[in-house]
Amino acid sequence: MADFVINTDITTDTPTIEVTVNPDRPLPTGRHRFRLIVVDDAGNRSAADEVEMIIADQTAPTAVLNVPRIVAFGNSFNLDGSRSFDVGGGRIVQFVWTYLGPTTVIG
């Protein structure tokens, strides 16, 4: 595990390393570059190999719909989606509202 800091080398003697992500400081969404240089037992350094990867928000947002439980007949009321959120790092940019009709009570 390693807490990577921009432009700071981390040296290991193993061929793999885990990029540790702090939940308070996750890598932001978007493109990120990593570089690898290897050194042999004679001290010879390779040319750098650089790759670009993408951190993507792949978590669906959560819709939270607040409504008054009772409204007087003939009165208008508000639907409120302001408590909706996206834990994947995105921000809510659109709300799609649909009236589904009266509820049928089976009793």
C-alpha cells in the first residue's frame, strides 16, 4: 500500500503496488498519469514507461424525494429532491419528475 503524492517517487522491491486512497482525499474524477522506472541489479535504470488512466464516477446517485404527507384538497404543494446525493463524487445536474397516478388500496 502506498499513499502517492504528485511527483514523489516510491521505491519497492516488488513488481506490484497498491495505490491507497484516503476516503477524505480521493483521487478526483478525470485522467491521471503514473510512471514506472525499473532498476536492475547492476544499477542500470530503464527508460520511463508512463500510462494514463481514468478515475470515473460509476456509482449511481441516490434520489431522495420529500413530499408533504397530507395536503388539503385543491391546494398546490412542492416535491423536493434537494436531499438527493451522489457518493461517487458527481453532482446532481438534473431531476426527472413523473406523476404515477393514484394509489390503489387493496383491502
